[in-house]
Amino acid sequence: AVYQATASAPVNIACIKYWGKRDTKLILPTNSSLSVTLDQDHLRSTTTSRADPSFKHDRLWLNGEEEEIKDGGRMATCIAEMKRLRKEEVEDKQPNEPKLSTYPVHIASFNNFPTAAGLASSASGFAALVSSLAQLYQLPVSPSTLSVIARQGSGSACRSLFGGFVAWEQGTKPDGSDSLAVQVAPQSHWPDIHALICVVSDDKKGTSSTSGMQRTVETSPLLQHRIKHVVPQRMVDISKAILDRDFDAFAAITMADSNQFHAVALDTEPPIFYMNDVSRAIIALIVEYNRVSVAKGLGRKAAYTYDAGPNAVIYTKKENVKEIVELIVKYFPQKEGSFKDVFGLFGGADVAKSEGSVVEGFNEAVAKKFEVGAVKGLIHTKVGDGPRALGKE
Ligand code: DP6
């Protein structure tokens, strides 16, 4: 028999940021976090796992290149935990099932998005890994249980085990068994939420999340305030905003939390800067866009958020996407004057043709300050579903 399974998993972008660990080995966070899962029709990792008693040892290929599985490392931990679940949940209970937990596995994973998209692939990657092994091992366990294992690969990966709007509850137990992802609302609750990823730089240099957040834990007094007095209420408030489909509140909290995450990075010794001039100009653009909308009594129409790099993710409702794309085309033109790298829902051709346009009421004197550089690529996507089992492909 051939024991093989394939699964795909989505990317997620946090609205309430995870930044800081209380246990670096188990990857237990210092605060809860909340994200939107993005549509894997556009951005995904796809992983095939095969178990075979004739394999000599576990092996891993990422985008076709073999990667070493380091002993005691995150990848080895995830594979070992999945084998343990196979033994406990299947083989110990049904002695006639094949002892797949004793077979080495070969794992091949692909991202369909280019590194030039400037997106971290570890979240979708570890979520696809545990999803493919869960299918291979026929595990009768919930996505939250799988999230505990994906979390040990990369913290943010635990949130990619669900679609829609997802919370990672920090938990209190030392063994991490209650530090897991739960779904706040499925994609179908608010399918109108779209995302525009503005690629400002595809530079991989800079401080990694893992080392940066550790330095913040060790040196930032502001992080202690954030953990105790800010994030707990924000988790409650943004969950309510999502359940009420209150975009204005969702946007206000998302932007405030991105700002505070970058403030604690700046409060780190030595300080960490993730945003650049173009990132800050995109913030100014969204602020002006929302000012006009609020003045008309319509509330905020867009929310920016930035992870550990300069690229912006803009959340908005579907009806506003075209307008925002045109603003970005106008104020952040590429040298060639068109966006060649646009992909996703909104066709590249549509955007490339656009001359860009202004919004009525826009303060053009303020807008002059936006023009500091190019946005190199745009990806248009939306809230999406959780991991997909693709069978024995
Ligand atoms: C800024 O999950 O990449 O994107 O757990 O060390 O692998 P490790 O870190 P990682 O950190 C993500 C940080 C963030 C915020 C977020 O996604 O919540």
C-alpha cells in the first residue's frame, strides 16, 4: 500500500499582533492574538506527505529544494508530535491499523506565491504540514488540537488551521495544551472583507520575528503595559466588531494594534524599525481616505496593518477595493507607470490600465506628501477558508 496525502493551507494576517514568547521552546505567547485568514485560491502552501517503512529517515523538500530537518528543531518537533498523535489516537486504540507512526516520512511543500510577494510562508507552511500529516494518519482530532502542534513550528501558524476570523488564545498552562487557535467567525459570516497586500520591498533582510520579539520581551517596558493593559480588552472589542460586522470598529482596533506593535519594536534595545518611508506614506494615505469618509458620516473604510517588514496589508470591504487600488496607482507609481506584479482577484490588466484617480474631498496638499516611492506589487485577495484535504494526490 502507498500511504500518502496532500493538503493545502492559507496565509493569515494578524489584526491583534502576536509579539513575545513566555516559552521559546514550546512557543507560548505573552499575549493572545487575532487574525484574518486569506483566501488560499490566491495564496497557499501545498504539502504532500508519504510514509514508507523502506525510507531511511524523515526528509523535507521546500519548493523543490531539500532542507535539512535539524534534530530538536521546530520541524522535527512537529513531525514527532504528529507521530505521537497517530500512535495514541489510532494505533493504540485500533491494533489492526498499520503502524505508520514508526515509518519515516518524506514531505514536499510548495508555496504558490513568489518570495517577491514579501509574505512569510511559515504560517501557511506549518499549517499545511500538520494538515497533510493529519490526513495521512487519519487523525480523529479537531483543528484546535492540530493548532497546538502547528504552533510549535511557528506561533502564527496555529491561526492558519481555521478559515475566517481566528483567535490564538494564549493559555495559562506550562505545557501549552491550552495555547491554541479557535474560530471567532467563519469566512461566510463576513465574506465582504477583502485584503490588498502592497509590496513595498521584497528584501528578506532585517530582524526576524523570532529574534526581534525575544529582544522586545527582554528590553521593552512598553511591552509589559501592552500585554497587561491593552491586548486583553482589544481581543474582546475586535471579536465583537467582527460578530457585529462593524467595519469602523474593526478598522480602528486593527490600525491601533499595528501602531502599538511597531511602537514596542521601537521600544526595544537596540530599536527595531520594520516600516520605511513608503510604509508610512501608505499610512498617511489611509488616514486621509478615512478622514474624508468619516467626515461624510460613513465611518472608516480601510485599515492598514504591518507585520515584521515594510509591506502594507489593507483590509477593506469589497465595494472600496477599486477606489483604493486607484489611489495607490496614483500616489505610488512604479517607474514604468504600471503594476506588473498585480495578481489575485483584481486582474493585473485592470490595474495596469488604470491612470489612478482621486477621491472627492481628498486634501491634495496632504496628498503631495505621499509621493515618496513606488509600490512594487499589489495582491488583491479576501477572507478565506481553512486547510483543505486534497486526498491522495
Ligand atoms: C509580526 O509566528 O513568525 O507577524 O513564533 O518565532 O515563528 P515565531 O514567530 P512568527 O511571528 C509573527 C509575528 C507577526 C505578528 C503575528 O502574525 O501575529
